[in-house]
Amino acid sequence: STQSTGDGGIIKKILTEGAGDTPSAGNEVSVHYTGRLLDGSVFDSSKDRDQLFKFKVGTGQVIKGWDEGIVTMKRGEVAILTCKPEYAYGPSGSPPKIPPNSTLEFEVEMHDFYGEDCTESSDGGVLKSTTVAGTGLSNPREGATVKISWVMSHMDRELEKRSAEFILGDGAAHDIVPGIETALLKMKKGETAKVTVKSLYAYGNVGNADLAVPGAADLTYLLTLESFEQAKYKYEMDGAEKIKFAEQVKEMGTQYFKEGKYDLALKKYKLITDYLEEGDDFDGESDSDSEEVKEKKPMDKADEDRAKVLLLAGFSNQAICHLKLGDGNAALKACKDALQLDPNNIKCLFRKGQAAEMSQEWEEAINHYKAVLVVDNKNAAAINAMKVCTNKMKAFRANQKKRFANMFERTNFKEPEQVPEENKLKPDFSDSEEEEEAVGSDKEGEEMAV
């Protein structure tokens, strides 16, 4: 069969019928091709190189005739695309092989195509194929308010039909799988796309019993980005806007923390410090489709004071989230950042002790708790934590001593012969310390409030 564009710029003659669907703009396709002039002379062939040619169709990576012709081909299809000069290399040609104003013939064999890989690691976990093109030049970024709808299927069985409005990056709080958020970062306003989501970016090995999604299931979403309101960059905000933004995300972070969603809470607390720390502003162009520009006002004294309070809370709360997530090193760094703002902040001094405990650095932890008592000598949580650390340290040393003793027994280790007292070297006690007696109970130290 033969097909052509309305203006006859591309004429397609099918030699071998293919099967299934056709690629959409943004898909990566792999083809074999042979290019000829109308006199039959070959100017290029992937078969001669024995290597498939791969490119993203519909994105301008190839000539116009290919961008418009390839999207009509199915897997396994072989066709001849005859492209007039305006759909090929135009009046310039492509010297030395293609003369100016040449009409070209391409015999193309479609091997395979798949959606745009939306993942940062390019692992194929989220593949997007556009079915309805969107408008505008920008994509939503994390922090944007998005309005979406979707139909989710597994093995051609529809399992969910839903719509949602949420802040991009907070999907987990709205029972939205990571794969959807990953795809949205690559979509335009009004775009509809078929999104294939591997289980790692969906419900994992557990699945979702409420939606009848089995474990390790790959899912297909027909996803529409109905609209979005772009989040402002830091450099687009004036002082008052930064304060308002920081207060909003702090409130959201606290709510996530109360719900036990520590990873989401941590992301919000990091936004506070990202937006309020000095020295990171830069002048640049907004990626919003709106061209409205607003003059920025500097912070006044009241705003600066409020910003310091929020910045301190951001670092302090990051620390406790890291502790909840088991990352003592990150918690320690957050505490250090907070203590640069307020060296006597009791919560962060205490959390430094908790971070040291995670690494079983008992003496270091005790020193951090002692620092709390310098500020508040009656702090019950620090006093109790010191007792717990002292007991744990003694237990650890006793266990080590016992372990080494058992090792020596297994190797038939013998104690050395006693050296006569008069032949012994005099010991140096200048750096030794008398070990403290363990005090208190094994009760864990009281956790300080956020």
C-alpha cells in the first residue's frame, strides 16, 4: 500500500506489513535503513555497518521526513519513504554525497521502539509515550502544584481510575506511586501519555491488596497532566515570599513527621534551609510559561529575625528526621549547621549525642550530653542519657574483654611468666584515667520533642 502527506512531501510505500501499535513523539526507535538518490545510488546504509540506528523520533534529531514518516510504522514493518527536498536536506543538500534540492528514498525496517526513559538513572523503570501532545515550553518541577488524572491497568485489566491535585514531590502522601511523579517531570500542560511503570517505581514486591495489584507487578498508566502551577525558584522570591514559603513547608513537614512519614518530612525541612540560606541566589530566567516579572523586595529586620528562627528549625528538624531514618552522620551534620546559628541550642546538642550513640561512640555521646548540661544543668533527658551511655560503654568493654579471652583460650594462649617486681619498668600514668563506675539504669534517654 502507498500513503502520502497532504502536500505530497512524504510518500510511504509499505513493502512488508508490521504489527501492533506505532511510536509516538519522544519514543526511542531502532531501525535499519538504506538511503538512495533517485538514480538508485546508495549514499548511506546502517546494514553496511551492521548496526541498528537509534534516535528519538519527533524531536528534530533527524530530517523532517523521518520524524513524520517513522511514527506511522509498526514493529516489523518495512517501507520506502520518499522525501522531497523540503522534508530532507533542502536547498543545501548534504555534501558530498547528497546534492542540493535532492528527493531521497529511504528503505526503512522498524525493529523496535519504546517510550522516553524518564528516570534519572536511565534504567527503563518509567517509560513515557505521548498520545496527546501538550502545550507550552515548560515542564512542572518538584514543588509545582499539579492537577492530574489517570487510568491504571495491569495486564490489560483496569484497576484504578482517579484524579488528584497535589504538590509534586508529595505524591506518597496521596497514595501516588513514584513512577507517576517521575513521568510528570517530563510532561507538558494538557499532555496525555501512556506510562509504563516497573514495579520498583510502583508498589514493589508487596503490591497493593486494596487495588488488587500483585507483588512485583509492572503497571500501565494513561496519565493526563491537566494543569500545573509552577513553583517559584528561590531567586524569583523576595524576602517576604521566602518567609511565607518556609512557614508553609515547615507546617507540612511537621504534619508528615507526626504521621511517621519521616522521608517526606525531611524533604520539606530541607526546602526551608535551601530557600533561606544566604549566598545561593542567582539571576536567571524563569521556566514558567508566564512572562510576569515582579520586583523583589529585600528582607527587613523582622524578616531576618524570623528567617533565622525558621532556618534553625529547619536544620534541627532535619536532624531528628535523619535520626528516625537511622542516618547518624547526616543528623550530626544538620546539628552542626544549626549550632552555627545558635551554639546553645539544647535540642541540637542533645541530638549530637544521639547521633554519636548510633555509631556506638559512647564517650563522644557523653561529651555531647555534658554540653547540654552546661546550658541546662538540670536537664533530665541529658542526665539519663549519660547514665545509659556509661552502662552501654562498660557492657561493650566487658563483652570485648570476654570475646578476646575466649579467642586466646581457643588458640591455647598462655599467660606470660611473671616478671620479678624489681625488674618491672615503672608505669606512666600521665594519660590514664580511672574508669567510672556505672550509674543509673538501662532505660533509654528521653527523646526530645520536635
